[in-house]
Amino acid sequence: HHWVWKYPEILHHDISQGNIMVRVKNGKMYRVLNDWDLATWLNNERNGPTSLFHTRTKPYMAHEQQSVCWEGPHRYHHDMESIFYVMLLFVCLYSNPHKKIPHFKDKEF
């Protein structure tokens, strides 16, 4: 994400758990950020996203963007806040990369 923001100067706008793919090949982990429909160029942000429908995944949206008073523009730190929410979800749901934590009602206390 940082490389895409810094060099081609693109903001993603819709970072969520469903838009991050991970695969392991020969013991090395590769991560890919996909679904670039809402992405915009930094120097041309007023032209809007490439998609005609401008919706985001609300649970991962930056807090500031969920306010009815927020008028933009979308910034790098908004995407970083979305990445934080994705990481938080993974930490809460998985005990290791291959084992999901059982639902609370299934746990014995």
C-alpha cells in the first residue's frame, strides 16, 4: 500500500478483510491488495473513483469518514486506519495464521 501511494500516487479507498489476499509459496508469504475499483490518483482526486458506485466497507472505514459532516478528501491516513481495523480483526479472530478462534458461545470458560 505504501509503495502504491508513494510512487504511482494512488489511494485505495476500500481496504477491508475481503480485499487482502495472502498466499504462501516455498515458505515465503505474499500479500496482495485487490479490488481497486474505488482507487483514485492523488493529483487527480476530484475526478473520483473508477467505479460508478462509491461505496466502501463500513466496518473498516476510518472513523472520521463515517461522520455525516465529513466532506473529504480521502487521505493516506484513512487507508492506514482501515488497515489497522483489518489487522485488529485478524488478531481477535485467529490464534495463529491457520487456526480460527471458536465463537465465544462455543468456548468453555
